[in-house]
Amino acid sequence: MMCALYSCSQDKIYFLKSAKECKITTITAATITYTTSNAKPVTINTNSTVLLFNKYGDFLIPPKLDFSLALTNQAIRTFLSGREIQTRNADEIYTIVETKMEDSIVKQDNKFIYVSKHQPSKIDKRQLAAIIYKNGSHDVYHTIPITKLADILWANASANKQVTNEKTNHTPPTSSPGNTATPPAVRSENQGTKSSANPQNNSVKTDSSARATLTFEAHTGNVTQKEFEEKAVKKTKDLNSYLKILCTKSYGYEEHNKALDQALKLFINEDATVEVSSVTNNDIRPYKIRQYLLRIKSLNYDRVEVEWTNVQYVDQLKKGVDGNYYGTVSFEQVFRGFIDGRIVYEDLTKKSATVVLKAYEQNKEGSTTDAWDVMLSDIGVKYTKVREGAL
């Protein structure tokens, strides 16, 4: 079971190995004072803390603050006063590969969160470092040390706002919603004070608009767009070939098992899901890939035909929270069920398959080289209808 280590909607102080829910009242270079319910104020050393959150989801990272700057003190005042109006427009998802995603989390379970806009829409919680929700509450996960999470929050917040050191005499831009407490200067533990806009600060991520202008090859190195698209389409067609074997009852046990194993190898892992629909009801049901293949194999028809047509790659490659790259292949599926040699059910379903560009190291004859492959992930239903001309 994968769940958050800490979750709260109050102020919270994170130390190296613990955390304290409280109300933070003062922050200085030397001390932090907080109160808890039915308790007197407590004062602690600032340098004993790693990360501070207020109840609105704003955060401060004391080890990185330059308390000599006026803007830092302004950030502290903003953090302590909080905001009466919530201005965060999306859930902020931070991952262990140091990326930040803004999206709406539609649901979550013990293993995954599900988002509405990005691909993949299902994100393994083992890839998560933290979530700051639209309502200001937050979850911190035990996937990485709290000091590493602080670095990730700092780098992404600084890059997103393009903050500058006030000592350069530049006018700092207005803080973006969600992280108003992030100060304008980054104090590295080893490098002293630097502007987060300094190109030598390698920990700061590239602005998202700049990333969007990069070519496919700039993202993927030695893989071309054409190669990726061709392999993505081929893998999708390979799956259809294995489905046809599983649907054909005249094949024996050995052939069915071999087709099932080969089909599973096409997927990034067995948590990938396939959605199933029908013209007889409005339900769309997801099945994990192994469950789906076994279901296809055991349908109550004398014979089943599954035909995929118009298979094509349809969108741009996007980097996922796990560091892999994702795209989408669309196709139309014609399904026919036969009993006593007669078609008793037939439909046409428009589907989309998520495809993943997976890089890995290949060891051949004692030498290691970089290699890549395309794997399938979740397959979703766009719509299902009665096929024209169907009986």
C-alpha cells in the first residue's frame, strides 16, 4: 500500500525525521515560534527545520533563505499572514524525477492518482514526492528524503516565477499563485547566494514554454519522430494480431498461452488498463491487461472477430512524471460475436492507446549501448456505436 506520510490543511513544520502540525507565528534567521492547541508558544532553532507549509499550501525552505534581503522578509510576512482568497487554479503534483505538473486530480486509490488532462492519466504513487491541492492542503510522500523534496519544491517554484536577486537592481516579477512565500534569492549550501535566473544554476528547471519549443529529437536524442510513430503503430497492430489468436477457439491451449504472454510483453507493465464498452448499455469498464486478455479468451461466443482499422499516431510526444515520453495511437475496433455461424453481436468502437517511449541500456558482447523501445500503456474508449451495415 502506497500512501502519504503526512497530510494536513494546517501550518506544518518538517524536520529531518519528523513533522509538527501547528500555527507558525514568527520566523527569523535564528528562531521559529509556533503554537499548538492548548499549549504555550514554542521557540526552536530555524536551522533545525527543513520545510514550512502554511494552510494555504504556500511554503518556505529556511535553509535556502537569505534573511538579509527585503524581499525574503516580505515573503515571510506573506507566508505568516496567509491569504483570504484561494488563488491556486490546479492541483500541483511534484514527482521524484524533479518535475512539477499542474492538473486536476479526479480520484485516487491506494496505488494511483488519476488526473484529467495529462498523459498518462494514471500516475503511480511511487513516482510522487508531494501534492499541493487547490484547497491548500498538501500530501508529502515517503518516496524520497524530505531534504530532497525541499530541493524539488524550491527548484520548480523558482523556475516558474523567474525570480531574481534584488541586489541586481532588477524589478522582480509578481509572484505566481500558489507559492507566494518563495524568496527571490537562492542560497545554495555550497555555492553561496545566486539568482535563480542565473544560467549557471543547473538545479533550476527550464521554463515550460521553452520546453514546448524543443524538437522531438531534442527530447529523445537518437530517436526520430518517424521511427517512434512507426514503432508505436506496429506495436498496436501486434496486439491486435495476438487478440485474434486469443479469440479463435480452434487454436489450442499452447497457442493461446503463447499469444497471451506475447501480448503482455507489449505493455509497460501489467497495471495498464483496457476499457471495454457495449452498444447495449452506457457502461465503460476498465480491466487490467491480463484480466482483459483472459476475458477476451473466454467470451461466450462460438467465434469472435476483432479487427482494428485506421491505426494511426495522432499527437505530439510529451514527457511524463516518470521521465518516460508518452504519445497516443488511435484506431477503430470492429467486434463481432458469432453463435451457430451467425453474427449475434457487432459494434464499432473508437479507441486510443497510450504509447510509451522507453529508454534502456543494452548489453551486447560485453559492451553497453543506449537502446529504446515503444511500449503500450492504457487503452481507452472514445465512443461505441452500432456498425453501419451490421445485422
